[in-house]
Amino acid sequence: MATTPVTIPETITVHLGTPSSNAPNITVPFDEYIKNVASSEIYPTWPEEAIRANVYAQVSYALNRVFTEWYRSQGYDFDITNSTRYDQSFVQNRDIFENISTIVDDLFNNYLTRGDAIEPLFAQYCNGTTVTCPGGLSQWGTVPLAEQGMTAEEIVRSFYGNDINFIKNAPVSPNLGGSWPGVTYRLGDTGEEVRTIQNRLNRISTNYPNIPKISPVNAIYDAGTERAVRAFQQQFNLTPDGIVGKATWYRIAFIYNNVKRLSELNSEGLLLSDVSRQYPEELSEGMQGVYIQLLQYFLSIVGAYYDELPRLPDIDGIFGPQTRNAVIAYQKMMGLPQTGVVDQETWNALVSTYQAVVRVRPIEEWLPGTAGFPNIFLVEGMSGEEVRRAQELINIIARGYPAVGTVTVDGAFGPATRASVIAIQKQLGLPETGAIGPLTWEGMNDLAESILGGSVTAEGQHPGYPVGEEDNA
């Protein structure tokens, strides 16, 4: 596997007692935690391959607790306990055996997965003498296997199965203390966190059919997403306001973790497609298309807010030298490698910066030519002056494009407005999401201007926009 969505936390927070006990927490470097666990759980006199097999299990077990947010999703402020009733042994300030320390230095960023699943295996294990765990690793049982000449990898597979993968040299990143992004999500919001909410609720609805499926999963918090959130909140005794705040976010995470059995040895498994971010591809000079338009739009809005960034004269969908220079300037401002190429790190940072800008910037200060795009997506179920403005544009466009139905200008985004938006997106060559994002809004303004200026034929012919892949149109 060339890349992995799982990173090794720089630190891990350990609760020195059972989960609900009034015990202190201690935050330690992850590698030091594993050294402590290994020194507490096994003997330094064991054969090296037996020790290595146990370390694989210990690392994977701890990573599963962090990755699934097993405790944080239940409202706790730690990642794991030191109680062997629940987790692994950790003894504060204990001595570390030198040979175990050396082995952990080599293995602390390696972990186990099963089959096509990407989450760290919940590598259950027990001592194999006083306690046995069917399907799990026997600590003492690793010793005779190592003495027979088996490698650590062979020992691990002998306990957990032949479909075990060894993910090696995973990257290390800060432990941010939970996935809650610190933002409340509601109707009209967009982003990968919204996509995460949609994906998780759709899986949960398989076990709880009263929660409606969300379709499409498009990272746009639309009326269908709001309905599903309300149903989830009603199911699990939360305030049914249709808004995902911290409590709802972590309750979704906890229920999702349980229905997928991600913290069990026989986990259903989390596939890469379940967590992949909406990132188009690496964008570089010479490319054209809808994603370049969206990149330029983001750069233009952010550039109007930050003096360090140059202005882009056009949003033309062509990645030329001016776009490259703007990308380099943004990367320099953010402390990213100044390559002029938009990789996933640059894309995600730019989207986050754009979202931060539109939350604080008044509409009247937007760049000339952006036509005052609202600072949220307009989606079915919303109402207000911005929806009314969109409906007025739709009715202008409908004069020249018979496939676009007219709508009642009432400021309420209902099914008729959504159907007209889809017809407009089809004309523009944009993804037919039914939601009005930056490119759809710009395209609607262009179509309306061309009709008012008399440049559209009776058949509704218009140059339109280049057809591209799915994006936040």
C-alpha cells in the first residue's frame, strides 16, 4: 500500500485506571507508551521474534483505540486506559528493557490490518496461560513458535490468520485530541467533514432503518442530510435540531464504530473508499477543466483577503503561469513546499482557508465578477434572500433555455428550484448536484447576462462550461 489514511500519533493520552474511575491522565510519546506496555506485558528474555510479534499486536491495539476514538467518542478525554480489564498494561515511570526499547524503535510505526480493511486491527491478545482469547494472540504461545524458527510475521499470522497485512513506516502526526473539527454543521455547509457525516449515517441506517439514506453523498449539507441527522438524533435521544454539534458528531462516531465493529477482532472493516477525501488529482500548469476553475475561484477569493497573494485576472479553467504563481504565493504564505503544484495538502489547506474567509467577509466586499456568491451553498430546504436572488436568475435563464423551468420567487428552495438548478448545471456541463456552489453561481450569472444582452439564440445555444469530474459546483 503506497499511502495510508492512518498516521501514528506523536503522543497518546493514557487514563491511569478504569474508564470511569477518578484517576489522572498522562500524555506520553507514542513510542514511549509502546515501550512501557511491552516491558510490562512480556519478558525481555523471550526470543526476539516472539517479542516483535507481541509488539506488532500492542502497536495495532493502541492505534485502533486512537483511530476509532473508542473512548473520546463516549465523552472521555483520553485515548486508552492502563487497566488490563479494558486495555494494555502501562506502569507510569517504570524501567524500560534495553532490547525491547530497540525493537520498539524499529516497529512503533508499523501496524496490522486485515484484508482490504484500512483500520488498525483490534489485535486482541492474552497471556495464554491463565487467560485465553479465541482468535487472539497468545503471549506465551509466541515463544515456542519463535524457538521453532518462525519469524514475527509468521507468528502473527498463525494467530490472526493469513489475511493479515503489515503496514510499515506509517507517517507520524500530532494527536489533536479527537476528530471533532470545532465547527457546528448545518444546512448549506460543505466540506469533507459533511461527507464523513453522510457516509457514517448511511452505514448506521442499515442497522437503524428509520434513519433515511442520504443520496447523493456529495459533501453538501442538504435537506436530505438534515432529515437523516434529525432521525439519528431522535433515535439516540439527542436534541433533534438537525445540526451536528460536538455531541452529535461523537455520537455518530460511536454508533458507526459499533455497527462496523471496528474495535473488535472480527471487524466488518473500513475501506479506503469509506474515508477518501474529495481531492480531484494533482493539479499543475498546463491542465484545464472544472477543477482548475474551482482552484482559481478559491485563489481569487482568498487573494482578495490576503495581500500576500497576487490577483488572478480570469477564472478561465486554464492552469497557466499566473495561476501557478498564485499557487506558489499561497504555499509560501502557508509554509507549504513551494512547488506550484496543487497536491492534496495544498488543496485541503486552500479549501479550509477559503471556508474561513467566506465566514467572515461581507458579501458586498466580494471581488468584482464574483456576483456576490453567498458564503454557504444553497441547497433544497433553505430559505432567505439569497435563495430569492437565485430564483430570479433562474427565471431569467428560463427565457432563453426552455429546458430550465421557471420557479416561484418566494425565497424557499424547494424541489422545483432544485430541478431548475440541475437543468442549468446540465447546460453548463457541471455536475448535476442540484446545489448552488461557486461554479454554478458564476455560470448562472453568465447565462443570465448573456440572455439579457441578447447573445443567446432561441434554441438556447451558449458556449457553456467545460465538462469535468465531480466537484463542489
